[in-house]
Amino acid sequence: MKLSVFIVFILIVTACSTNNTDANNESTSGEEPEFILEYSDDNPPGGMRTDFIIDVWIPEIEKQTDNRVKVNTNMGGSLFDTSEALAGVEDGLADIAMISPEPYPNRMFAHKIFQLFPKAAKEWENLRQIYSESFEEIPILKDGGVEDYNQKLLLTLAPSPLVFGATYEFDGLEDVSGNKWRAAHEIHLNSLANMGAETVSVPWEEVYTALQTNVTNGVVTNFDGYDTHKFYEVAENALVAPELWYSTAHMHTINMDTWDELPEDIQEGILKASEIAEEKFGETYETTIEEIIESEQEKGVNVRKIKDEEVALFADEDFLEKEKQSWIEELEKKTGDNKGEEYVKQLEEIIDEARANEEK
């Protein structure tokens, strides 16, 4: 009896010792991060940019900070949607988020200047140059214009280029005329109207249904968005335009209070990670277009690349000159800033330089 009790006692001690060893191994296998940051994104995983954020940028942040920083991802609008992101980061509801100027036509009015130049560059490195130089040299775009909202700009990426998707037989941009089309950018809508289209206003989340129910016959958006939201199922005729950038800057910002609380070496690591990510994004940007075209053709989508003469239809110089003058007047009316003409000239020079680099 005593021997049996002794054996049981030994087994219990051994089991406890084993459990404690396992617990110690778990706690010492990797140090806990010192800083946990919450990242918010309105878009779900599976898109060009969101996968890049998850697979490249965030791991690079953790790497460059020696895993002292961990970034939790909250995708698909699980924290807040695009229209709430600017205030969400400003108020610290998330530490980091993707900020798009599109939902803020007044607060981020300055970004509309990019739409005045639908032809920019096809390669990411040249688009990156346009964003970085604009944010450095044009006063109204200083640092992306987010510092006024208690934020610091970390990373800027570009959406994929424009695509024109139609529910009807669509042989080229000349077939826009006489049909109903939807676009997010005001100047894109004006360009479509200039080409003879009837323009309609439809919220982004209702575009698929609007195409399906003939509320609109066509949509202008970025190619990645057209693909991930499966617009090709109802607008199966598509014209992709690498020459026409979707000019909205996708800015990834951090709450300034959060930033100021981080040690200097952690800040440097995050900035280094962002620089590395921006450099790496080129391969993703340039291969995604070809991959989507191939994928959609396999699904039976009638998709092709735009022709030079069609680019000129959308980027009509006389029309764009009127839009520039309208933007200059609107800038002064909204902000009292009378240097709009100077800003337009600055951006034109930046874009011309980037396009010249591409042609070398």
C-alpha cells in the first residue's frame, strides 16, 4: 500500500515537473513584443495592396524592430470603414490605418490635383517618385496632408491602374457614349460625360448590384478592385489602361501620439521597413496587372489593354485644361489659397520628369 502511494506521488511530481518545463519552454522560446500596434484596413485580404501589407510590410516592421513590435491586422473594415479612418487614427481608435483621400472631398481636397493628370506613369518606381516629390515640394500636399489630423505618414502605395468594365458589348472607349457609367473620382465622371456618357452616382458597396440591375452599364475603377469585388461577373467586357493611373494615394499612417511614445530606435526601424516595402512594391504592382488579365481571360472575361487613341479620348487635353482652371478656382474658394496655378505647374513638372524617366 505504501509502495503504491509512493509510486503515485512520484508520477504526480514528474507530471508537474514536465508541465512546468513545457511552460518555461513556451515563455522563453521568444520574447514578448514590447509594443503591440493595431492596424485597420477597410479592404479585405486577397487584393494586391492588402496582401502586400500583410505579407511584406508588417513582417518587415517586425523584422526591422527585432520583433519588439507586433502589428495586429484588422481587415475588411472590422474596426472602421474608409470614411471613418481619418478620424479613427486621429482619435487613436487604431494605431495605424490606410487613409484614402476619396471619402474626404473637403478635408483632403488638395489630393484632387492628382486627378487633373490622368496620364502619369506605368511603372511603380515612377509613380512612387510622383508621390514622394509632390509630398515634399507642393505645400498643400506636405507629408500627404495628414499631419493636421494627428498622424504621421509611413507608407504610400498606388492602386492598380484604371479599368473600364461594361455590361454591354464594349469594343472600345468610343462605346462609352450613350450609356450609364459610374466612377468614384469627380474628374473621371466629368471625363465620361465629356465622352457622351450619362454619369450615375452609386456607393462603392452597391456597384455590383447596380451593374446587375442596369442602374449603371459601366464602372471605372482600379483593376485590382474590379477583380477582387468580382465586377467581371456582371461587367464581363473590360478595358484595362496601364497608361491611366488610379491616382488616389493609399497612405498608411500612424497616430502621432503613438509615434511620439515609441523609442527612437523603434521609429527608425519602422521607417526603414516602410522604405524597404515601397521599394519591393514595384514587382507586385507590375506583375499583378498581367496576372489579373490572364486569370480573367481564363474565366471568359473579354479583357484587353487600351490603345493609344483611346487614352486620348479619356485624357482630352482641352477638357483637362478646363478642369484645371476649375480646381484652381475651387481651391481658392475653399481654402483662400490663391496659388493653385503654381501647384498645378509644379505637379505637371514632377509628372513630366517621371514619365521621361520611364521613356529612357
